[in-house]
Amino acid sequence: MPFEITNELLEQVRFLIQQKNDTALLEILGEEHHADIAELLDDFNLEEATYIIKLLDSELTSDILMEIDEDIREKILKTLSVKEIAEEIEELETDDAADIIAELPEERQERVISEIEDEEHVKDIVELLKYDENSAGGLMAKELVKVYENWNVLKCVREMRAQAENVTRVHSIYVVDENEKLKGRLSLKDLLVTSTKTPISEIYIPKVDSVNVHDKAEDVALIMQKYDLEAIPVVDDETRLQGRITIDDIVDVIKEEAEKDYQMAAGLTEDIEADDSIWDHSRARLPWLFLGLIGGIGAAAIMGNFEDMISKHAILFFFTPLIAAMAGNVGVQSSAIIVQGLANNDLKGSISNRLMKEFSLAILNGFILSILLFVFTWLWHGNMLTASAISISLFAVIIMAGIIGTFIPLFLDKRGIDPAIATGPFITTSNDIFGILIYFWIAQLILF
């Protein structure tokens, strides 16, 4: 039966915490999956969550700490002693251990590291802390199974057994030379059906995908997605094997990147959470809202220059929101497709070809929509000239918005700027201004 958080369960656990009934708590939580307990802790206050963390075994709570929200984890870690944190760290693989330590104040990092008894574990963690968190080196774990090409099958199996004790899941067996340079990978099937005296150099597979420690996390995600990999080895500039990245780490990268792009598209300048302070939310939203304000003022100023025309043809005023909305919608649609293609590395061909495709699409959509608008305006207002001015303006605005929505993200990407910024208020505001300018300019040409 799947784990389900109910009000009854929450009240029961809270009551047992208040009564300090550790035996009953262990009966309820001791056998549950760490992800389920982490979800449960989100509904408790800091004191209650900390009580459960201190009660359960470190082998379980170390995994729980990696699952809970970063803000909650940070608060819990502040309540734990240096020795208690070190006990949690010892149960984690090196990549997760490094992530936990990196969140601690520098002075506390040193004290926690000094409490860890496994010197090899400490050495690996310290090495990982040197890498940028958004690089392959910052994502990788040092735990893996590797064999040397000059070993025979018998020695290989013996050594693999010893190494596998420290690896949660064995995705691949990597083959290196005497200088630790990655040579290839080993098939478990070949290992089982080959004579024990056969050298590994005769049976390993030389083709193996790998990434450099300095590669961006997003690039690693694209490679693993493209080749459908569960794990990928990480090498340094001399192709020496340094660690491995597993699919669970890449899923986190993809999730974080998607959240960041979504917030940027919504006009948020920094990463925020729903429970962050009002000031944090305001600081993240105000820059783009200010841009929208400037855009609105600009649009009003443009309309002011056509005051005489609007007074003579008041119907033009009523279609202004429609023109602005269509410009913004078309621009966002075009930019969203381009940003998605850039993110997935799916865009093929030159920029000119992409612009031509969007230009053709804008012509088709613009023609259909402008015809519909012409018919509606003519039937409503009864003036063919006015209906022509409004519908032709819409046609031109849609073409303009499609081109801008395509060009801006491509331009930003070429300049090394995250193109996701182009799918939000930036595109909407710019297209609103240009759309209204084109609208009244074309209307003036036709009606005057």
C-alpha cells in the first residue's frame, strides 16, 4: 500500500513526539522510505522535524536530509551538533556529502570535516568542494567501480567485489590504464563468459561517452539525454577518471533549470520559493514590473501623438488592447518555441532559415486572423476603409511580433545570455510598444 500523509497520521506523530514515545515513533517511521518521511517532515515545525531526525538512524536520516527542502535542511543542520552532522555525512555518497557541507558556514565546514573518521571519504569530499556546483565536477560522485586494463578476469572480479561495497548501484565498470586514464568500459556478460586468465585489455569496450570535470551541468544533461545514459564517467583534462554522474543528479539539474526558465519567463529576476519573504518576492518581481510600467508609458506617449486621428476615428481606440495582446501573444509563442529548441539542442539550420520559417508562419496566421477581424469590423462599424486599416495593421503587427520573438532569443543565446529571459515581459512589452506604433502608423496612412 502506498504511503499517504493524512491528518490522522500527522496528529498521531505529533502526539507521540510530545509524549516522547520513541518506540511507537520508530514503529511508524522506521520502515518507511526516506522520501516519504522527508515529505512528512515538510508538515512539521522545526522542533518536531529535528526530533525525528535525531531519533532515526543516520543511515536513514542522511537520505532524508537530501530529500527535504533546502531551507528546511539548513534550519535543521543549525540545530545539530558538529558530531551529529559528521555522522550524517559519513552515510552519504561523496557528491551528496559535499552538497551538505557546502551549505554550512565555512568555520563549521572545517569542524565537521575534522569529525569524519574515514580519511578517504574526507579526501574525496574536499576535492569535490573545489569544483563549481554547476559543473560536472560539482555533480559527480567519487564512488564507482574501475578496473585496470592489465588485470586478468580473476583479479578483476576480486577487486570489483571490494569496490562494490562502497557503491549504492553499479551502473558501469570503467577500465583505466596504469596512469588512471579512462580507456573504456567492461561488459558484465563478457566478464562472466571469459576465461579467468584473460587480460581485461582483450575484452573491454573502448567506446565510452564521458564528460570533462569543467563541463556545464546543462551540457552533461543533454549528453545523457541524447544517449539515454543512466550514468556517465567524468574525466579531467588528461582524460584521467575522476568520478561518475548518475541519472538522479541529472534529473535534479533538469528540474532546477526548468524552474529557473519558468520563473524568468514569468518575469522573475532571481530564484525564489513560494514561502520566501514578501521582500524577496517583491525584489524578484519589481524589475520586470518596472519595465512593464515604462512600456505602458511609452505606449501612452505613442497614442498621444495620434490624438487627432483617434478623435476622428474613435473606433481605433477600442482595438488598441487587441493589437497589443496579439503582438504579445505571437511574440511569446515564437520565442517559447525557439527557447525550447535551444534548451533541447533541437534547432537545426541557420538563423536566416529559422527567421524565414517564422516569417512564413506569421504571414499565414496573420492573413487568417486579419480576414476574420476585417469581416467583424466591417459588419460592426460598416466602414470598409476603417476595417481595412485595422485588419492590415493586425497583419503587419503579427509579422513583426513573430520576427522579434524569433530573433531575440537567438541573439541572446549567441551572446551567452539565457534566452529564457526573452519569453516573458521583455518580449511582451517590446511587442506591445512596436505593435501600437505600427497600428496607428498604418491606420494614419490609410485613413488620412
